[in-house]
Amino acid sequence: MKLLLTGFEPFLDFMINPSAEIAKELDGQQVGNYKIISRILPVDFSEAAHALSRFIDEVNPDAVISLGLAGGRNRITPERIAINCNDGVKDNRGFTPQDQKIAEDGPDGYFSKLPIRKFVQILQENGYPAEISNSAGTYLCNNVMYHLLHKMNMENKDCPAGFVHIPSSHELALTSPNLPSWSQRDLTEAVKLIVTCL
Amino acid sequence: MKLLLTGFEPFLDFMINPSAEIAKELDGQQVGNYKIISRILPVDFSEAAHALSRFIDEVNPDAVISLGLAGGRNRITPERIAINCNDGVKDNRGFTPQDQKIAEDGPDGYFSKLPIRKFVQILQENGYPAEISNSAGTYLCNNVMYHLLHKMNMENKDCPAGFVHIPSSHELALTSPNLPSWSQRDLTEAVKLIVTCL
Amino acid sequence: MKLLLTGFEPFLDFMINPSAEIAKELDGQQVGNYKIISRILPVDFSEAAHALSRFIDEVNPDAVISLGLAGGRNRITPERIAINCNDGVKDNRGFTPQDQKIAEDGPDGYFSKLPIRKFVQILQENGYPAEISNSAGTYLCNNVMYHLLHKMNMENKDCPAGFVHIPSSHELALTSPNLPSWSQRDLTEAVKLIVTCL
Amino acid sequence: MKLLLTGFEPFLDFMINPSAEIAKELDGQQVGNYKIISRILPVDFSEAAHALSRFIDEVNPDAVISLGLAGGRNRITPERIAINCNDGVKDNRGFTPQDQKIAEDGPDGYFSKLPIRKFVQILQENGYPAEISNSAGTYLCNNVMYHLLHKMNMENKDCPAGFVHIPSSHELALTSPNLPSWSQRDLTEAVKLIVTCL
């Protein structure tokens, strides 16, 4: 079976994005029941969802996990819900939405279609701190998660799909004194673990 | 017009609940266009929603604002969305739900029916730090907000209704070194301000 | 008796400095046994200590309390010790020291000569969260505290003298989402309280 | 040359202490110019300094690095100064000092005799977030650091000696949602790096 794994390009002042590093590292690997096929998404409200949609149509995956950086969080946080709202700081094209609907007629929220409780359990059992998050924010991460689940819903697909936030890597934290961080190696190992329980 | 204002009783290790103190202080006052009628909700998953429903039926309000304490937050945070999930630490009866639906056939989320952007603006303009929050958590605050919006939806009512989280009061922070806090006076003044822009 | 109360001018991205606002508000007032005489210090490593020294020589105070902003702290924190080190981000003249001694032959540290435990007790008893801090940092606040105690020591004076950090005011927190804050009124009242127990 | 490396036993609610895990892991290893000899200290105000003193007399080391856990910090923090004060929460024997001098006639503070700036540089260059800390607190870590430097001073020894705080390990963070954490492997590698620059 095929797993589409997405990461994001760098954004704001961050020089790299550890979610993209994980995606690149795991691209082409067989993990558990899945062959991983990785793609990188732009941090651009006008483009990210189109790119995701194209990747899904191109890869035709049996499962989708989108990864994003949550600078400031100290553990792996599978997201419980995406909400129908764009809001936040500037994206990479300088666009700053406020209180906008993502899909004019879409529902207010969509629960994740990933086994997020199992993700947390397998991570904790293997020594990686993890916790379910109840908000993916209203920036690109939530935008991509909402679009992903809305597309699945519109197309009546029922495969595992959702979003997982990761903490900063040590590399990013070197110049940001307030960021908790993990080694890139730990981040990648943690994502491999969650794929094995799909 | 009548505004139903609710606060919660104390919970966990907190000896008082500043949301209840605000409600008691403002009970019976005329603020802007509204006569405030206050009620206190129990921190009990099996009872809070019933109590809220009874209070609404009894008061027949033109607007509903539920208040709750967000220990750890440093500003007033009107909530954007309630989600269909009970999860968290023990309530006051010792019940600890995990990943439970609040309403079996309810939608995954309900957006607030309060003018939350206006709330933030009027607070900031008057010198009170405020920010929209994208998660009311999955504890009693979210539970009450979801029930409130679900009831409005089921009964086809369209009045302003939603939830606002407040930071800890100085009194609670005295014994909790990590809690940001405001004076109770500031908390009450801030809630009065948001009522004036309904 | 005369109390010299100092605050700092604004620095970094902060548009005002609540420590200066307190000093200005209390200047000339009689609080407890002390007539308060306030002065504002520059955020300038080359100038702050000279200014402080001039103010002391000019006022000839019976007690000295220097105030400074600790953006990020959530309560009043009387400082326990000043250390013989300048280090940190740019001051208002663009100077950035690293690991420099303040006084070449001075001791590594000087304990405060203020009754800091009593300060904490009176604040907490009156509902203002407070805690002794064990580090005034290595920026201007520590610099001024070290110079103050070094001067007292060199001149064999034994009057109460030391430093108290205050949290951000609401005004500063309006544009800084991560700053805990108090109202300016609470900050000023808290400083009045500590003067009464000198 | 011999390096005495100390860690602490577990304390408070922590089931393990990653500082002890590092010490045990590196005991007997040759790292850079030093043969590492590790010892574990008790979290006991009445005993820790005696134990440290005995270990120094027994091992007769050419350098001493004491390690301690700073739960809540997100990076390696070599300490700049130890202060002459015991204060804090209960130790493992239930003793809770307040504002006590460690050495009745000792100076208020002692600067570290380790090359702490070089430690930070080598860690950062190798991808491990690090920062000098200006306070080791007033609990056992500071107590041991002060005793170590006081003993060196009293005995006119001039070898490298001081204290380095480490963040929580993933293992501790599994049950403490607010703790930033590193893998034990990262913590141990970071300590090896600092030994190489002695």
C-alpha cells in the first residue's frame, strides 16, 4: 500500500523545516505495510491545497499523513480536528488572512481520520513524548488538514488521513532560545513509528 | 434585553473560580443593552449541560456568554469553536472521559455565535490584552460551549452565544508560581466591556 | 526619610517602560516612613551606573529601590543577588557586552540589602503574586543593582538597597502575545506596599 | 588526566535522573584528555556536600563537572555562578531550607571555573542547543556547585570545576506534559562534547 507523506517548505524566520527533512528522509522507504511517497508543500494559502490535491490525484495513496512544524511545542502532537478558518501571520507570499472560511459551504470542523490515540500510545510506549492536540491553529497546517479531509469527504473516500505536528529540531532551536527541540533523528524515528500502526 | 452569564464552580486544586466571581459580581447589573442574569455551572460532565439547558429555558435570554478559567493563559481569549469531544482530567465527580462524543450525531465542531473579533478589538482598545483562541480544550468549558451551540442549532435560535476564557486571578496565582494572572477587578471590567459590544 | 526610587527608560521593542511609569507616579509621595524621590535611568551600559551614582550623591537617600521590567515574568520578583557580569542583547546605544566584569576587582556577587523575604510576604498577604528571584540577569538591571551594592560597600553605607523586577504592564502585552501582564495600577500599588515594609 | 563527573539521584516526583544516567554511561570512558570517573550524589542538603568532598579527596581529579537536571529548560545550560544560599522545595529527606547561608563566612557568589563560553560554542557548533545560565537556583544543584567552588578556593586549587544543567530526558517527559526533553542519547553526547574542550 502507498502512504503519501507531506512536509512543508521553510517559513517565517526558520531556515529549514524539519517536517520536510523527515519527508525527504523517508521518501521511498517501506515502513510497516506502507511504501512511503513524500511530497513538499508550499507555505502559501493560495497554493498549498492545490498542490496537496494534485499529489493525491497523482499518487492515489491508501493513507495520507501531513506533517507540520509546531515551533514551541515540546512533543509529537497528532491533531484531532481541522477547522474551517484561515487566519494568522503572513504566509510566504505575504498574504495574511483574517477569519476567512476555507470552504464556503464546508462544515465548521472535521475530525482527523487517523488513529490519533494509537499514535500517542505507540510513541509513548517507545519513549517518545506525545499528546493529542485539539487545535492545528488557523495557519497553513490547519488549512492543509481541512482541505485534505474536505476532499476525502467530497469524494467519499474513507482512508486514514490527517495531520501530525512535530516539535522544532535542534537545528532550528540553536538560534531561538525559547524553542524546545528534538534531534532530527528522533523526529524521523517517531514518524516511522506512527506509520507502523496504521 | 437579557444576557445569561455563566461561570463555573471551583475545580481541580483551585480554591475559587474567578469566572464565578465575575458572574456573581455582575448579576443583576445593566451593562450596555443587557440586563445580566448570572448562573454558576458545576464542573461535572454529567450535569453541566443539563444545568445550562435549564438556565436557558428558565431565563429565556437574548444572548448567552459562558465564562471559564484557562489557567496558564495570560489574556482574555474568546473561543472560536467548540468540538464534539469530551476528554481530559477528572471532573469534580471523579469522571475522566476519553475521546467521547458529546452528541452522538452532532457535527464535529460549531463556530461561536459571538462577535469574537469585535470582543478582541474592544478589549485591546481599552488596554486589556485579548486574542481569539482556536481551542476551548475538551474539558468542561468545551463541553458547555458545544452543548450551548448544539441547543441553539437544534432549536433554530439565532442569538449571540458562545464561550470566553479568562486568565487566572491574582488570588489563584499566589500559590501557583507558573500562573500568569490579572486582578479580579481587571477580569470583571474586561467582561463588562465585551457585553457592551453585543 | 528619603527613598530613591529608580525606573528605566524604554528599551528593545518596548514603547514604554512600566518601571518608569511607577517611578513617575510615586515621585514626591509620602509612603510609610519614606518620602519618595524618583529618577529615570538610561538603558545604556556606559551611562546607567554614572547616572545612578549621581542621583545617590544628589539625593543622599536613606534607602534605594531600583525597579526594572522583566518581560516574561508573571509576578513581582525582588532580586536576591547581583553578579559581576555584563552580557546580553544590545543596549539603547547599540553596545553588546559579552562575559565582561562590571568591576574588575569586585566580588563575583552581592546579596541584596533589601528585606526581600518581607517584600514577598507583604505582597502575597495583600493579594499580589510575588516570589524571590535568584537572577537579575546580566543586562542593565543586574548592572545597576551591582553598581548600587558595590558603591554602598565601597562607601561603607548600610542602608536598604537593592533591585525589584516587575512583570509587563497590560499596555506592553497588547502587542506581545506571550507576555504575562498586570495593569499599571496593580504594579504601582504593589511597589507602594513594599515601601511600607522598609 | 582524571575528570570527576557527578550526577544526582532521582528527586521529587521524577523516577529517574538523566544526570545520573549520563554519569553511569560515561564512567570509565576516555573522552578527549580525560579518563572519566563518575559518582552519584544524594539529593539531601545535609549529605550532598560531604559526599562530593569525599569523592574529590578519593579521586583527586584534574577537573570536576557536576551535572544536574533542570526540568523545564530546553537546552544544555552551563552555570555561570553559585550563590551562598539554600532555599527551595523539600529535599529527599524532607528538609526545606529558607534563605540559609551555605557557608557562614563564604562570599555571596562564586563564578564557575569551567570554560562555559567554550562549552556553549562547541555544543552549538555540533547542533546541540546551549546557553549560559545565570542561576543554578538555590536547591541541591547550587548547593553542590557552591561547595565545590568553596572547597577549591579554600584549598587553593585551580582546576576546572563547575556545574552544568541538562534538560529533561524524553523518559521523564512522557508523564509531564509541560517538560521540554531530549533523548538520553543526545544528553550523553552533549556532555561528551563539553569534556573534549576542557
